[in-house]
Amino acid sequence: MNDAARHTSRRGYLVAAALLTLMMSVPRVSAAQDITGEWEVTMDFGGRPMYATLNIAKKPDGTLAGKWGSDDLSAVKLEGDKLTFDRTVRFGDNEFTLNYAGVVSDGKITGTLSSDQGEFAANAARKKPLSPAVGIWDLKYAIGDRDMTARLTVSQKPDGALNAKWVSERGESVISNVKFQDSKLTFDRTVKFNEREMQMSFEGAVQGDKLTGVNRSQMGEVQVAGTRAGAEAIGKWELTSVSDMGTWTIHMTLFPDLSGRYEFFGGEIPMKNVKFENGQLTFALEVGPPDQTLQLDFKGKVEGKTLKGQMTSEQGTSEITGKKLPPAATAAAPSAIVGTWEFTRETQQGTRTNTLKVKPDMTATYTMRDNEVPVTDFKVSGDDVSFKVTTKFNDNEVTMEFKGKLEGKTLKGEFTSPRGPREAVGRKTD
């Protein structure tokens, strides 16, 4: 290599090294975080926990909108990992504004609400979908010619794992390996009879408020039928409270495990001692700091989708009336659809997999033959899911419409196109 060539080569090396150093020194800009969806906010007031539901959505123009409980937020902004918004609280003819500032990281928001009166911590985490198996199930089955009853309680831990408890007249069983997949609830059960121990397994299908399944053991199979306890009361309610202090609109949510939250000025108070028997709903609330607790006791009757009762405390009595909101008004079903769904079918050319991706803000895309297109008319109402997909083949546009039902991690339905209907089953992959 002559001197000119060596000089050119060395200059090229130095330029490449300089470029590499420059690239390494430039700060990396992280991808924009997806803040949309439902978040559970946790707060502390003098040692008493309070919660709130924060819902953030993206508007058509790309800006953000939000709700804190039932109230609209203003000035919602996400700049980098900094989330800010304003929350206005109204009390009679009075109102004041709280300013929120938080940092978004790893599916959590760490922040504070502040006003002229001071500030307090308000941290949040994404709400996890509640498994359809969660709840209290009243079971009936027969052993020989003897009719038996039991109560199965399925609960969900913060990480999404399930626990269960089976109690009958013969005592409590030890349950392990609780799983819910493809609308099937399964677990292992150890039963003790005096000094004898028996191993059983259960497999059942959850369909709304019904549970049908089979108990299997070395003694054979036993058919089990169950109904969800408290089904008439479970869900979200819009309540109207009338007292000497005025008239208020309040939301109340009763969960399948018969725990609940009662909205109180934008926050949610845990409901205590919830009981529902023969249409009668009772519960208690505790408000105020721990050293100045005020207890409120509710007693009312559920008739269809209406509720009527009274809330009493040492300060007086309020008349409560309410109506049950439809499932679409709650977040359980929409949050369950969020994720990636794969639709697989066999064709003459082999197996084809199409992918539906649903974001927390309820927008979606559909990928077919490596061609990703936006989904239109995406709707979720209870367990019903529908959407449309328009694709182009050469110069022609073809629209397919999907209608189906959400069953755990399975989406069963039918695509309808100009060629006619076609059955489709999607399975959730994340």
C-alpha cells in the first residue's frame, strides 16, 4: 500500500471512529409511552386508604383527555415521562382545583396532587383485568343418593394469580394449582375424611354467572353445577343520595368477590362488611381520620336493576336510590380485550395467522399477510366484541366485519365478507 492509500485509509478510520463516538454520545430518546387506559390510584389520608380510578384516552387530534372517577380532567399532558393534569373538585356552590404531577415508569405513576392547602401522594398502577372466574360460587352436586352443597370462593392476587377456597358441610378443602384459561377453571383439591385423605381435580366452564364442571377422583366423576352469589348486585351503580345537606350523585362498584368501592368526592372508599342475601344489600363505610371515624351504615333492597335504601350515621339519614349501569359502562370487559390476538386458519396454501392488536385506548390494528391496517367501528359491550377491517387487493377494497364473544383468553366469532361468513377463533398471546 503506497503512502497516499495509507493516508486515505487512516483518514477513513478516523472519520468512522469520530462518527461512532458522536453516535454514542448523543442521548437516546425513548419511545413515547402509552399512558392510555385505566389506572388505579392509591392515596393515604391520615392513615386511611382511599382509591380512585384514573382513565386516560387519546382524542382524534392526538391530544389526551382524562377522567378521575366520574369527573373530567383538564390540561392532560404527557411530556417525556412527566404526566400532568388539573382536577376540579366541586362541593355545593364551591370548587377548587388540584394540580397533579407524576412520573411514568414501568407501568406505574409516582406523583402528587397539590393545591393551596398543601400536597399529598397519589400513586397509580395499571388496572389488571379481573378473571371471569373470580367470585363466590354456590355449588350443588350429588354423592350417591345424597344431595350436597358447597361454596367455592375464587380470588385474584395483585399479580393476577388465582386462589380458591372450597367449604362444605364436611369442612374446608385444601386447593392448589388454580388456573383459568380458555374459559376453563381448573384446580387440585385435597379432601380429608376423618383420618383419610383423598385427592381430587376439578375442571369447569364459566359462562357468565354459571359454573358447570366435574370433580374427578379415584372414586369416579361427580357433576357440579354452580351459580354466582350476589349476581344481581354485582356491577357498577349510579346512586342518588338525598338528605338535608342536598342531593348528590355517587357511583358504587360491587365486585364479584362481594368487596366494593363507594365513590366519595372523586375518591373511592372501601366498602366494609358487604352482605347480599335474598335481595337485601348491607354494608358499612368509614370516613374521616382514624381518630375521628364516622361510620355510615347502608341497608337497601335490589329489585332487578334498581336499588332503594337508606344510609344512616350519627349525623342523620340519607335516602338512596340507584340504577345499575350496563356492563359497557364498566372497564372490566374493555380491559380484558387489550392485547394481541392471533387468528389461525388452514388454507390450501398452508396455515395462515392474522393478528389483532388492541391498545388500552380501544384503538386497534389488524395484520393480514404482513399488511397492517387500522380497525374501524371497534366496539366492546360486555362480552360482545365487533369491528371492521378494510383491506386492498390490487385496486379493490374488501371490508370484513367481525362479531364475536370474549371468553377468557379466547375470542370466538365470525368474519363476514362479500364471500360470506367464516368462523374465527382468536387466542390471546399477551
